[in-house]
Amino acid sequence: MSLTRHGRGADYELRRIRMVARLAQMGIHRAEVLSALASVPRHLFVEEALRSRAYDDTALPLGLGQTISQPYTVAIMTQLLLGEGPINRLRRVLEIGTGCGYQTAVLQMLWLPEIYSVERLRLLHERAKRHLRAVRSASAPRLVCGDGYLGLPERAPFDGIVITAAPGQIPVPLLQQLAVGGRMVLPLSEGNTQFLWVIDKTTDGYRETCVQEALFVPLVSDA
Ligand code: SAH
């Protein structure tokens, strides 16, 4: 029996190594990002019936109409969040849209000192907490159930903010909670299409860069 278990674990590991090799070919070049993706057991973040597809480069359903983003999306958002500078620029990071907690786990494997993640659906928030217990790292992310549009003013300012659901406009409270020198990565809906944006907050204001097309579930907010 333990043979089967080991066999399956090794199989997942092999698929994960292949996934990371594919991501490197697709333009993910930061070693920290590739090594974080190599160390998170993505199959533990999806339902059992979907585990065999966990390392395919595809989004998968999480239930409640939500999805786990495809690995490339998580990788590129993480790489954009880091930018080209040293990783220790990011001391305090906020994620909006915890979902199953996979992106949170990747941030955790970058050993960032402070990670916060907000999810509005309680069921997913609770599930993400369980999933993240399976990931060992020095930093423990703090998961919050609530409306991420509002951010976490009591923990601000953040050096990095990553939004994994698409709003129609940049949420103003989140812009305000970004530190000077900080960076926000988010998808923005424009009609029927979405684009991934990077917003840098500088002493002179904001610098906005459109990166590429994107596909996310909508950011839902009462605010
Ligand atoms: N980060 C996830 C992606 C989850 S999908 C991953 O790693 O795969 C986006 C998530 O954003 C969904 O779980 C959805 O419920 C959540 N969401 C949507 N609007 C939100 C809001 N206003 N505040 C917090 N979470 C929100």
C-alpha cells in the first residue's frame, strides 16, 4: 500500500517538474518563482477528482463558480510582483481573492515576511486555510474573510498587492494602501476583455503598464 502512495507522490512530483520546465520556456525566468512553483503541491489545492489535471497549464473549477488560476497566470503575476529588484523589497504583501490558496502558497514559498490574503466566500476561505497547512514555510500567511475591494487598512501600507479577480476599475482603497515604491498587479476588465496591469506607486504618482490579455473571474464587491 505504501508503494502505491509513494508511486503516486512521485508521479505528482514528476508532473510538477515538467510544469516548471514548461513555465520556464514560456518566459518565467526568476529562479525564486520557478522554485516556489516547484515546491507547492498544487494537486492538494484542487478536488480529488481533478488531481490528475492539477499540473496541466489550465484553470480548474473550485466550486461556487470560482476557479484556480492556470499555473502560468500565477507564475507571471508572481514574477511581475517581484519585478527585477531584490526579493527583500517585498516585506508586506496583500493578495485579494484567496480562492483555494494556491497563489498564497506560492507567495509563502518566497519566504516573504508578511502575507495577507482576503477572500469573500467563507467556504473557500476555510478550505484555503486547510490547504495552506500542507505547505511548510517559515512564514504563515494570514487569511481574512471579507471584501477585498476595501483591502486591509489596519495592515497598510503594502509593498505588493496582487488581485486575482478582475474589477472594472482599480479599487481606490487598494491604491491608497500601496506603499510608495510599492507595486500592484491586477487584471482589469474593459468591456468583454481583460488585461493584466502593473501599477507602480512612486513619489511622483502612479506608473501604469499594460502587460497582456488576461482571464479572471470578476471581483465582486458591495462597496
Ligand atoms: N488566487 C486564486 C484565484 C482564485 S479565483 C488562485 O490561486 O487560484 C478569485 C477569487 O476571488 C475567488 O475565490 C472569488 O471568490 C474571490 N473574490 C472575488 N471578489 C472578491 C472580493 N471583493 N474580495 C475578496 N475576494 C474576492
